[in-house]
Amino acid sequence: MTTLVEGTHPGGFLVWEAFRDYTRETITVAAGTLEPGTVLGKITASGKYAAHDPAAVDGTETVVAVLWGKADASGGDAPAVALVRGPAIVNRHDLVFAGTPSEGETAAAHTALLAAGILVR
């Protein structure tokens, strides 16, 4: 019997949000192929978004948003939608982090999201 594996869905990480037209924005993803639920940082110099990197010094070391749907910026900048502010609640098990963040880095990311009104449960 064939085993089917279901991937991530756009917004699958979201538990609740107040008003989608308020909490989400269209953004520009700078690089990479990112899955829904990817935790994002904002590149200071360009204002574009990329996967959060705690070791970076370009702005992506600070968590500011969560990617709504898949974004393919492997060939250059790509438009995408992100959850950028609350009030909203997200499922911590559905958030996607680049690399393997430490427990402290994950906790700091959750705190940064809370500062934007996005509660991680």
C-alpha cells in the first residue's frame, strides 16, 4: 500500500488572527525557496525578507514575520504574503526555522513575534 505524505499548506501554522487584511502584507522574499510557516527576518539595507538567521548581521537576525505560503526566490526576488503583525496566534510546531536553532534562539524568536502581536502556542 502506498503511503501518502501531506506537505505544509499556506497558513497551516495559523491558529487564529483578528483581521487578515490587517495582519498580513505582501512582501518581497530576497533569496531561497521557503516553505509556509518560515520564520522571517527583514534585510535592513533592502527592506526585503529572508529566512531568519540568528548569526546574521544584515537584519535577518531579528524575527519580524512568518511566511504565509511557499515562496520561490531561487531565481531572484519573489513576491509573497507574510503574517507581519497581530493580534494572531500561531502553532509553534508548524513554524519553520532555517538551520537548527538552539532552544534559546527559538525562545528569542518567539519573544520577537510576541512583540509584533503574534503569540506562539
